[in-house]
Amino acid sequence: MRQLLIYIFLTVFYFSSSANNTLLSRDTTELEKVFILLKLTNIHTLDSSIQVDLRYASENNFMKMNMYGQLDQAYLQLDVVKKLVKAQQLLKNRQPHYSLIIFDATRPLSIQQLMWDKIKVPAHMRSKYLSDPKYGSLHNYGAAVDVSIVDENGKLLDMATPFDSFEKMAYPFYQERYYKAGKLTEEQYRNRRLLQSVMKKAGFMTITTEWWHFNSCYRKQADKWYPKVYSHLLSAYKKKENYSNVEPIKEDLIFRVQIYTSGRAKSLSWSKLNAKADFRYFHRGLYKYTSGQFQTLNEANKYKNQMRKFGFKGSFVVPFYKGKRISIKDANVLMQ
């Protein structure tokens, strides 16, 4: 019996040592060295139960391209990782067999630019799929995370759409409406609410267009607290190079409500506009008419509903940045 116990002990010790040695000898990629240089924290150093599936370190993403090479660890700012650990604990308290799974964490601005340049869609449609690099993202600071939930079998919970879906069904902004209309099932709605609940209680904030994306702070705070990860190349930091040509954000994002579109130019006093239009712009070959100008998306949405009651049934909100129309996705980035 004693010999058997000694054998079991030695066997367990051997395999434990082998596992530790494998972990310690794991090759560190250049991108990971950049994260370490900038004092970002590996999520697994604080909680190894959080699962990691970096979609941009494979071809399992909407671009069908590997942008991160062999990177297999998720890095964030230390205080952001602590919030994520808290979210995992909150989740485990409610569903012990569930776990958070990370799809993306810190993303260098240079990778954002490569994605922007390589995506195979017309230039005017890029902002539908990606945040414009000139605006940047909280991912570039290690202050945002893309996350979902898996069950005890490692199966992703049904959130109605996959990660990086571009359909409106992926927008948290519409989820209450879709749920009430029966387009979002009870299970899908419950799963989203669970994810949002644990992340918010841990200190994260949602955005309106991606159910998987959570911010740890506002952009102004990130600018003050963290260095921006400009490049995925270690040599860029050794040479003190950066991407400082990125345009700084200014307080000139506004929202208008588009109420009419025409192939021919019409006067703002045209009878069909019912004295509601106060701005006209030319966009993609059409003349477009808007009403109102607002500093927040909520104010614009309330006014949009008023315009629909006035008879402009197809009214919708359009954001403008420095006088140029941009996508709602880019507006959300600017508002972070």
C-alpha cells in the first residue's frame, strides 16, 4: 500500500512539473513582448479559469485572416484585468459551470490600421465593419475587452448572433425591441442579460452596437491613465517610433435626424418637408435632408421618434464628425 501511494505521488509530481515547465518554456511572441514592455497584464496570471480564444490570432474571424500571429494569451491593463476577474467570480456565483471567454483584448493601433487597409470591402463601407484607425479604440489602450460565456462543455451560449456580426440583431441598442417583438428568444435575451449584468457589476460599460464589447473606462480617462499601444513591432518602441499622426479627438461630434432622400436637389422650404428640414447634404449620389442637431445619441433618438409621428416614417439618426457624415459604429468609438 505504501509503495502504491509513493508511486501515485511521484506520478502526479512528474506530470505537474512537466505542465509547469511547458508553461514556463512557452515561446513568447513579439506582440506579447510588446504587451509586457508596456506593463500590460496577462489575464491568466490573475485567473486561469477565464478562457481565451483570440479570434484575430486565427482565421476564425470576419476577415478570415490571422492578424496576431501565434499570440495565445490575452493582455489588458492591470485594473481592467481585476475587473474581469470580478466579473468571472460574479458569473461563477450565479452559474458555477459557466465561464467567461475572451475573443479580443489589447489590440495595437497598427493592427487596427492593417485590418482597415486589408478588409475587402469598398472604402465607404469599411466603417460598418471596423472602427476607423484615425479615431482609435479603447482596445488600443488595453481598456476594452470582447467577451462571451461558455457552458461546462465549452459551448458558447446563444447570443442570437456570432461574435463580430454586423447585423442589427447584434446591437444591444435594439435588444429590448427585438425581444418584445419575438425576434430575440427568451434564452438569447437571458444570456445577453447575464453577460451584461456581471460585466456591469464588475465595472464595465456596454456600447450600443456590439453585445460582446465592454469598455472599462471613458476615452478621456484612458488618455490620462494609460499609454496607447501604437505598434505590434517591438523595434518601434526601441526606436521610440509611434503613430502620432493619428488625428486627435475633438468635441465636435453631432447627431442629426435624416427625414428625406431625393435624387434631385430640393429647397428646405419644399412642401413635402413640412418645414421640418434644416440641413441638406450630398452623400453617395443623393441629396439628403435632416432635422435637428444634437450632442447626444439619446436626444437624437427621441427627436427621431417625434419625426416619425409627424409622418417621416423612415427617419433615422446620422452622426457627423467635423462636418462629415460617419457611421454609428465610428460615433460610438468617439463617444467611448
